[in-house]
Amino acid sequence: MNQKWTMWLGGVLLAAVIAAALYFPALRRQVNKAKDLTEKTAEQARRELLPVAPVSTGDPMVKVNMFWGSRGQEGELVPVVVELPLARDPVLRAKQVLNTLLAGPVDAESRTLPPDAALLAFYILPDGTGIADFSDEIRTSIPSGIQSEQLAVESILRTLEANVPQVLRLKILIHGQEADTLAGHVDLTQLFRVNAKDAAGTQLDNPSPPGSKLPAPIRRAVDTVRRATKR
Amino acid sequence: MVLDPAHGGTDPGARGTEGISESDEVLQFAFATKRALEAQGFQVILTREGNDDPSFDDRSARANAQRGAVFITMHIASTGLTGTARVYVEPDAPATKNIAGLIPWDRAQAPFLSLSRKLGDLVQQELSKRFKGSPDTLQTAPVRQLRTTAAPAIAVEISSVVVKERVELDRMVPGVAEAIARGLVEFRPTYVVPSNSAPGGSVQP
């Protein structure tokens, strides 16, 4: 009798262990999902409050070139044709293409920007200077290195050049602030030349330590971005 | 020769497998390169020898305070084909105004760009001989550390901290040191301090 009970108990325990082993991965997935939902960062919450680039559904679908990393040639960018309902307004258009760039290519290995980074704001000044303000993740989640940071910046510049001709040069801000570097390597104090029409040679023409020496129109725009991101 | 092992202190740089951090590993490359350069008769200064993190400007200042210096900042990426190395120089910059022999600190690299390219080409050729898959020619990138350096200046980036075993990275140390030393030996006879550059210590803050 005792032996029969022991076998029966052992069988029940074994079944319980197998059931638990089968259920555990599903339970872990559920816990992680719940954690993701509850641990919403301040950055994500703020991003939701900021107006996102509207999808101009009335605009016709247009084939645009997005510049993502090449799988075959390391450190190179390749144009990838994507269809978008591209707005006529250059600011909306810039937001659309940069958000598409951030969303990434089908092949994740060709991504040039971190998947959790977001475009917080985009402005174009009357002189053709674009100002792109990205969330902190563009610096905290990007793979560290000169090559990866250079590729990230180049993909932004080439994508704007191909699709928003009104942007002649670009200032990159992070969370409404000027940054010395993207993630410790590539210099963000300068204006990057976007369009060959910008013959003034702005790249390295206006390098400045964060918080000083920016031309007045850009300084005003930076202050506007700062005020917006502090709200 | 001013060798700059990048990052340090609270900034570990790239983080890889087996607890490898760029700031620690790059010191090994810098120490080995120092020994290889000293064997060729160069005087070598490191911008850091321990786990501290001088500012970009402090690192540049080590080279800017001396006439006839050469500056190499050393990095290890978290991407790229393992076992390869790339040399970067600053992109072309507009001509700088040289008033009373001074050049602006923010554009200190501008008068040295052609020399930096020459040095970069020589070092990249040596690296590509030793590390298969490395590019044959140097790359350009606006590397922050280079912009404020008033000397021929290059960045050497090694791939990568993401290796199966630490030994893969350690195996690259002698080759990188030797390549840099060979490149410098070839560069030395061609190095004439540009007349439009500031004399030692006269870089305008």
C-alpha cells in the first residue's frame, strides 16, 4: 500500500514539475509584457504627449530613398526605396522620413539608429538650417564607436538630402540640448552639410562648445526646442 | 608622440563579451604602442595611464602644448568585422584665419589636415597588411577628439569588443602597435610643421 501511495505521489509530483516547466516560459513572457507596460519611462511618456508627424493620408504615395546600412559592405549606406504618403510641407516631410528611418528597415541588421530612439521635434529655419531633436536613446542605445556613430549621422543626412531639398544643413540636438558628441565619438557641435547647394561649407564652419557661439537664429530655435521639451 | 587611450573613469566606452570594456582594453593597445614607438626613438606621452577620464580639451592640450607633436587617439568599437582596424581623420574644413599667429582652439586641426591624411594613409596601409578585411584607405569622420588637436592627428578604431574570447582582441595588440610604429617611422621624414599653424602653446582658447 505504502509503495502504491509513494508511486502515486511521485507521479503527481512529476506531472506537476512537467506542467510547471511547460507553463514557465509563458508565465515569463506574461511577466515581461506586464513589466514593459508598467515601466514606462518618463521619456516614453513625454514622447506620447508630443505631437507626432501626422500621416498625410491625402497625399499620394511616393517612392522615397531611405539610407540604411549595407549588409554586404560594412560601414556603407545603401538607398532603399520605400513608398510613403509624403507631405508637401518640408517640416512634415522631414518628420515622416526621419520617423521611417528610425522605424528601421525590414532587415534589422541594416538599422543605423537605435529602435527605441525617437524624433522629438524638427524645425527648418528660413536660411535652410534644419534642427532635429532626438530622444536620449539615440545616444544611450547606439552601439559605441566611430563607425556606428558616423553611419547613424550619415543615414540622417543622406535621407534628408534625398527627400527634403529645403534642408541645406542640419543641427542635431539630443533631448532639446546641444551635445558635444553623439555617444562619445562623432562631433555634434557642428552644423552638418545636408545639401550640396549649401556651398558655404558649413561643416566645421560653426563648431561650438555646447551652450555657446551658435548663430543667433539657431540659438533662438534651440531655445524654442528647449522650452518645448521642458513642458 | 601623444597617444590617447579613449574613454576611462566613469566612461567605459564600448562594452563587449567577457566583461571587456573599451576603456580597459584600449590601455593595453596604448602601452604596447608606446613601447613600439620608443623602440623607434620616439618620445611618447599617454593622455591617461590609469582609469581616469580627461576631457577632450585636456587630451588635445597634451599635444597642443608642444611643437612638432603627433596625436593618435585609440578606440575599440562594439561593431565591425572582428580583427580589423580603421584609421579616421577629420573631414575637410574651411580655411582658418591666422591672426597674430593664433588659431582658434575649436579649429586647431584645420592647418594640419593634409599632414593628418598623410599619416593616416601610412598607418592604414600598415594595418591593412596585418589585419585582413581592414580597409586599404583611411576614412573621414568628424571625430570630436581630433577637431581641437593642433598636430597631425588620427583616430585608430579596432573591431571589436564583441569577440568570442578576449584572446582574439589581445592577439591584435602587437600588430596594431607595430603598424602604428611603422607608419610613424615612414611619416617622420615628411613632417614639417605648417607655417600657418600656431607655435607650441599658442592655440587660442
